Amino acid sequence: MVDLEKIISLCKRRGFIFQGSDQYGGLQGTWDYGPLGVELKNNVKRAWWRRVVYERDDMEGLDCAILMNRLVFKYSGHEDTFSDPMVDCRKCKKRFRADQVDPNEKCPEGDKHDLTEPRPFNLMFKTTCGPVADDNNAAYLRPETAQGIFINFKNVLDSTNRKLPFGIAQIGKSYRNEITPRNFIFRVREFEQMEIEFFVKPGTDEEWHRKWVESRYNWYTELGIKPENLRKYEQKKEELAHYAKATVDLLYRFFPEREDENKQFDEVEGIANRTDFDLTCHTKGGKLVLADGREIPNLHAVTKLTYFDHETNQHLLPYVVEPSAGVDRATLAFLMDSYFEETVNDGQRIVLRLHPELAPIKVAVLPLKKNHEGIRNTAMAIKNNLMKKSGWRTVYDDTAGIGKLYRRQDEIGTPFCVTVDFDTLDDQSVTVRDRDTMAQERVKIDALQEYLAGKLGNC
Ligand code: GAP
């Protein structure tokens, strides 16, 4: 299986992902998605949205502001507890996340590190809103999209007349001042999440939790992730966040080079049963209960986040099941899982066997001879026509010989190449080449769109 190094190199070479602020030496923990990366990431998000919003009858969407009132994070518990343990080396002055540094590791200043005791480091990015930069105007960049959903629960409920169970989905940027961002786009300071808060009646939460774990696992495998590279990990009681009744993490084999197989896997998504913790924190008159038992009464919320149950004629606080995925980690998993190096007749090829729904480019139209006006114009016309009628991202490329053009498209995961040659001008047919099998088929131009639609499916 491919390791991160090869993926990083492919991503830079072919324009998927670049180091953030590269021109000025970079900014640690930030990455920019290039021409192909933005297409791939958009496709991942679109595939998720289609599956969890459009294809269900019990979901709504939402898009909240990234800048949020600090009270949101006072009452969510983030101000008090959203921190990682940090240590400093007294010799080399470097900072580490306590659980990510080996105290026996060699220090650049000689011998081993001399580490301080761990102390909490809050991961939220703080800023100020408006022209006066004082603490009264402090705000946070959200560290998760989830809180925006909780505080809008009543707005969505009242405006849609939903009945329990129903969920709210959101995709968007989140920010965490990670102490040690690392492993390419796996752990970064600015990333995107795809989160669902699914509101249910208490008592039905465990069943819904199980259903969501299955549904989310299947999403990855149906989009091409091999089951041997995706695991479900049920957190043990002592690992659970204090508010969670149960959490199942979906772990992907991001680090195949590690010797210990268990260490090869890390989280791409977590599915938590959060009970009524969050709505209790944010509801008018509610309270935040911290892990150490301290209680912080909510003195600021303006609305009760309750649901009126017509069956029992009572107001209740729904329980919440939360499938929370990272867009960047999912994108990385799809890239890694689709990467193959193969020996073919004329040498080596790298091929990304991306699911067609995720492939950045669906069809490449290639002229066999770029200097031939008839061939070139026909190829251009096919490309424009396909793009316009189908909406697929279709490209034209004549910058190399046909063999090289095929290899380039293989390497970026384009499922089909359409070649226009001399015969095309006589028989109005083109050659369609399949990325995975490399099989070629002659197809009439008139029938091309229907032929490709049959193969590309839901793109
Ligand atoms: N609302 C729950 C929540 O945010 P989380 O486990 O902290 O839970 C959910 O984050 C997902 O977001 C993770 O499974 C991961 O895919 C992604 N994620 C979290 N921190 C990240 C980071 N620093 N860089 C990239 N992705 C991250």
C-alpha cells in the first residue's frame, strides 16, 4: 500500500495539494488545494451531502458562521476543557503535545529532552470582532461545526416543522491551534468537517447510534475504500469523553509503513452518542456539567431548546447522535486507497482508481494529432458538448503524444479518455479508453454521452 510520502509527492506534482503560504516559506498546519484538489474535495463533500441529506427523508442542511460568540464556547465547555497537554523541552525550547513526544527521544541540543510537566493548552483560535480589540469583543473561530448546529436546533425545528427523529448536516471549516500539526493534511490547524447532529427521542438513541455507524462505514466502502483498510473501533469506557454514552471511531490505515498494525490506523470519523449534553448546555436555564463535576448555569441563552412531543404532551430535550467526519482526512483516505503502481506493456504507470463520483475530471478528450485542424476541432467540440450537456468536468489536452496523455490522466484518476483520430472524421466514432482496464471501445459520437452516463453513474 502507498505511504504518505508518495501521496504528498503526487499531490504537489499534479496540483492536488500545496503547502499553505508556500511562497513565503509556508505556514505550518495549513495546506492549499490546487486545481485537482479542489475538484476532489468538492466531490467528497458533494457525495457526503447527497448521501446524508438528499437521499434521506429525515435530514436538513445548515451553513453557520465560522466566527462565533464566545458565549457559545463558554457554555459548550470548550473554554474550560478544549485543550491538549503541552510540554516544553528546557534544552531545545521546543513544544510538544505530551502524548506525542517520546521523553527518550534525542534532543537536538544533545542527549535526551528535558521535558516540563504537562500543562493544558487551549486549542481555540481567539480573535476580536469590531474596531476595539479588547476582551469584551473577543470571539472564537469555531473548533468544530457542531456547536453551530446545536444553537440553531430551535431555528431549524420551527422553520421546517420537523418531528423527531431528524438530523441537521453541516459542512465547513474548523480551526484548531494544534500544538504539533503533522502528517500532511491529517492533522492541520485549518480543516473542514462534515458533521451531522441527529436528534432523537431518549431511549431510541442506542439504536440510532448503531444505524449511523453502519451507514457511515458503508459510505466509505461504497466509494471505494477497501474494507481491510477501514476499521470500526468502539471506545472503551475510560476513553469516552465525559458527555458521551458511546463512541465508535472509523479508523483508516493512514500509516501503512508502521510496524505495529494497530498503529497503522487512525481516525477519519467519529460517531458519538452525546445524549442531551449539548442541548442542556445551551438551553435557556440549562447548565454545563464539566468532567470534574463542576456545574456552570447558563445565564445567557435566550431560547429553550426543547421539543414538544405530541404523543406524551410533554416538552423534552432530544438526545443527539453525532457522525463527525474530517473532509481532509476523508480526501486523504480516498487518495491513498485508490493509488496503484502497475507494470504495463510500455513501462510503469501510476493510476488513481478513484470512484467516478470522486474523480476530479470525469472525461478527457484527446486529439491523436494536434496539428490536424479537423481532428482538433472535432475533439474540442466533443469536449464542449459533453461538458455542457452532462455537467461533468471534461477537459481537452493536446500537450503530448497519446501514450503520455493517457498516463497523465491515469495518474489523476480520470475514468475515461476519448480519443479523436483520423477515422473519426469518416465514421463519426471515437475511441473510449477505460482507466482501470485500459480496454478501448469504438463509440459513435452521437451515442457518446449516453454511453459514458451508463458507466459514470451518479456523477
Ligand atoms: N464535533 C465532534 C468533533 O469535532 P473530533 O473527533 O474532534 O470531533 C471530528 O473531530 C473529525 O474532524 C475527526 O474524525 C477528523 O477527521 C477531523 N479532525 C479533527 N481535528 C483535525 C485536525 N486537526 N486536522 C484535520 N482533521 C481533523
